[in-house]
Amino acid sequence: MILQSIWFFLWGLLWALFFMTDGFDFGIGTLYPFLAENEEEKRIMINTMGPLWDGNEVWLITAGGVTFAAFPLVYSVMFSGLYTALMLILFTLILRGVSFEFRGKVEDARWKKIWDSCIFIGSFAPALLFGVAFANIFRGIPIDKAGLYQGNLFTLLNPYGLLGGVLFVVLFMVHGALWLAAKTEGDLHSKAVRTASLLWPVEVAVTVIFLAASAVATDLWANYLKHPVLMLIIVLAVAGLLGIRIFVYRKQFWQAWGASALAIVSATFFGIAGLFPKMFPSSINSEYSLTAFNASSSPLTLKIMLMVVLIFIPIVLAYQIWAYKLFSSKLNEQNLYNDEAY
């Protein structure tokens, strides 16, 4: 049971790291058509995430790989029952990556407008769909005893699921605006700061509504009432949200981005901690739920995987921290003339 519990935590951590890192990419892409007023601002926005966006998605691949290897039954039920939603996420992520590369290949306004729209769709849609997916997991998925999904795509578009989607979109938009505030200068910087300031009250309001709705629509709060120490996760989320406001006021934008990252990680772990030990709860009958204990691989497999993870995850983290530090300088119009620029 200890191994399963460790891997449940690692599974949640990998998803949290993905949302923390790729979240600002999604946020920038969602804000892209609203903040960029000319070609130079568009290119600066793209280049603020240009060296990092594909590396951020390593955490998505790792989270999916861990689900497959450590909890194969969860993986099989998830990708059979939620196939349509997951394929939509995959296609929009592909669309976004292609858009970054193709946009500058032809100097034509219509050509660029098409790919600009794809950047927005490929950023907004995954943010929304990931939020809808995880909110539905928190709420419970209609799976029967055989693990078959008794519903369709529209089953997931319930009020609580859509609220989760809105929460993710707003979290990522603030995260992206703060990244832009830290990485840009001039008018674009001012617009990013103003956007983060305007969206912050919305972020707080949606977070509070989601926490309240979770008490009605899910069983997440049961673990918190049973183990009050878990309330520390909510305290950290509140600290992150307050930190955003404080650091933006002080014009310390990297610290504000760090506070936003803390809020996103804490929000993810709010659901993960509330779920434990369930990973894919059934809304039909709790006995049909998939848990960390009845859906895991063999103990030997988990031991071998744990040794590999303890070696390579710190290496990946160290590399990514180095990359973020390397590309932490501000961007301006002069950077657009570099051969590496989008």
C-alpha cells in the first residue's frame, strides 16, 4: 500500500508540474488575440514562450506514461471512456505547436490570421478541456462494474465540469499575463500588468465558487474533514492568490508568477488529496471506482519505476530550471531579428 500511495502522490505531482509550466503557455495563447495589437507584439508574445513551450509538455507525456505504467487499469478506462475528449485535447495541442512553426513561413496577412486563430484555439481549448476533465474526475465518472463509460462527451459538460473548465482557463490566463509582465517591456508589459490585475478578482471569485461547489457536487472535502492537516493545501492556495496581488502591487513580477505557480499547484493538489485513494471514482456505484490500490501495477514494477524516477526526475527538473533561468531576460523588438525567433 505504501508503494501505491507514493505513486499516487507522484502521479498528482506530475500533473501539477504540467499545469504549472504549460499553464502560462495556455494563458498567453488565450490572451493572444486580445493583447497583441500589431505584428511585433504578436511575435513578442509567441517568443516569450518559444524556447520553453515544448519542454513544458514533457510533464504531460510523463504524467501519461506514469498512468500507463503504474496504474494501467486507470489508463485503459480513461482512454476508452474519455476517448473523444482526450483526442480533442491532443488535436488542439498539435494544432498549437504547428501554428507556432507555420505562422511565419509565409508573409501573407490572411495566412497569419489563420494561424493566429489556431494559436488561440490550441491554447484555450486544452485549458478548458483539462479543467472539465479533472472536475468530472473529482465529481465521479459514470463507469460500470466492467469499467465501461456510460455516457458521451456531453455528459462531461455538466455545470460542475464547466466550472472546473472556467477555473483552469482563468488560472492560466493570470499565469500567462504575469509571465508576459515579467518578460516584456513597453505597451505590451503595461497591458499584461493591467490584465493580470483585472483578472485577479475573477480568479479569486471562481476559486471560491469552485471550492463551495466541490462541497456539494463531490466527496473531496471528506478527506479534509478526516485529516485536518490537509487544510494546509488550501492555506497554500490562498497564500498564492494573495501573493499575486501583493507582488503585482510591488512590481515584482517574477515573484508574482511564482505565487501564481503555487496557486495552480495547490489547486491541483486540492483535488488530488481529496480523491485519495480513488483515481477514477464511479458516479454509478462507489464499488466500481478505480483506486490506487485496485488499479496499480505489481509491487515489483512500482519498485523498479520508483528507482528510475528518483534518478531521472531530478535531472529533468534541474535542466528545466536551468532553461528557465537562461531565458529569463526580457524580450523586445530587437530580439525578433534573431535567427532563432519565431
